[in-house]
Amino acid sequence: MADYDKVFAGSIPRIYDSYLVPFIFEAFAEDVAQRVAALAPTAVLETAAGTGVVTRALARRLAADARYVVTDLNQPMLDHAAERQGSDSRITWRQADALSLPFDDASFDVVCCQFGVMFFPDRVLGYREAKRVLRPGGHFVFNVWDRIEENIFANEVTNALAEWFPDNPPRFLARTPHAYHDASLIHDELERAGFTEITIEIIAKQSRAPSPHDAALAYCQGTPLRNEIEARGVDELQAAMDHVATAIAKRHGSNEVSAKIQGIVVTATA
């Protein structure tokens, strides 16, 4: 993973939340929130919370006396999430590294993480940390993206950028968010971390954006893909994004666009 794959700063948090979250994250956030709430936890830890799409979905489902700690490695993302959520005495916001959690052993009933474990430099270590802070019998609920070919817009963005930059194509989406989809590897790494009763499900949903421009903006400016494009030239971002939007419009039309997205949802017991 390149260093800039983990940089969510500048205007990225705002664009990420305004464009990418409704485009690809909200439907899966509702799924994670329902799964966690069904476990009736009194103490929840969320890691890699981003701009808080799961937080917003889960907070309204938790009991009035529940304790909810929301963390992310990137302070700008966490600040945006806290601002969007508003005042809630149950929620504590804290910058934290999922590979070195600043919490006592057996502190939580559930640890949840939406589309974050792909960014862990050492996933087994991250899983061990999740297990450490879980109470015996507690649950780790997370999701990852399936292979990029099963996620139509992400694949089309990647292919369009390869056309625009044929000598050095930006590969962030394939390299990081969509690179961790081998169910046997996920199962093995969780077992190595000490988890049991591991269930892995493939979930398909629809991704929608108001226009090809919005879809292109979501990916090209709302993710670290922006850093990778700009590294190829300070004036490349707009032209590359326009090329992506044109490619999407050719296949899906110039109005609202819709296509399949697919993720993998995992639940493991400590």
C-alpha cells in the first residue's frame, strides 16, 4: 500500500461524505448497523469510522444507556463525523490506531468496522487488537469490498484512468479497497488472531449517483485516488475526472446512473 493511500485530508473528507457516502457506503452502513444492533450491545467500539456513516445509522438503533466509542486514524475524517452526528452523550470520539487501541482488555461487546480493514498495514495484528478489547463471546462485525470486477463503477473508474494515464495508471481502487476479497484468507487471518465462529457473506447492492459527473467526483476527489492523480501533475485532476465522467456516461447515460456494488460481510466471535 502506498503512503498516500491512507491520507484522507484537505477537501477529501467533505467530498467523501457528500458524494461517495451516498453513492456506495450508505446501504452497507445500514446493513452493519442492523447486524450490530441485533446483538443488543451495551458497549460498542467502531474503528476506521471515516465520516461516520455507520455511526449515524447505528446510534439511532442503540439503547439509551449504551456506550459507543467511535475512532478513526484520520482526525479530519473524525472531526467531520462528529460535526455531522451532533450532540449525543452516549458517543465518545477518539483518534486511534486500530492496530494499537488505547482501551483496556474486554471493554466492549461489539467491535465494528466498515470498509476499513483493507487499510490495516498488519491485518492479523488489527484483528488481535479487536479480539483483545472484546469481552468473551463478543463479536467483531466488519465488511470489505469484493473484487473490483464485481463493483462496476470502481472498475470503470480504474479502467478510464488507465486510458488517461497509460504509462502510469492510478491503481488505488484495485490496489487497496478492492484487494482483500479472498474469503479463505480472511477466515485464516481471523483464526490466527484467535476468533471463532466466523461467518462470511457476499452481499450485492445497487450504487446510484445523480449523474456521471457526481460518480466521477466521488471517486476522483473523495478518496486517496485524488492524491495519486495529482501526483502525476498538478493540472491533471480536472481533465482526468472529466474523462472518467465521459466513460461512465457512454455506458450508463448522462442522467442518474446505477450499477452493482458488492461487498463481503464478516462476523467473528471472540
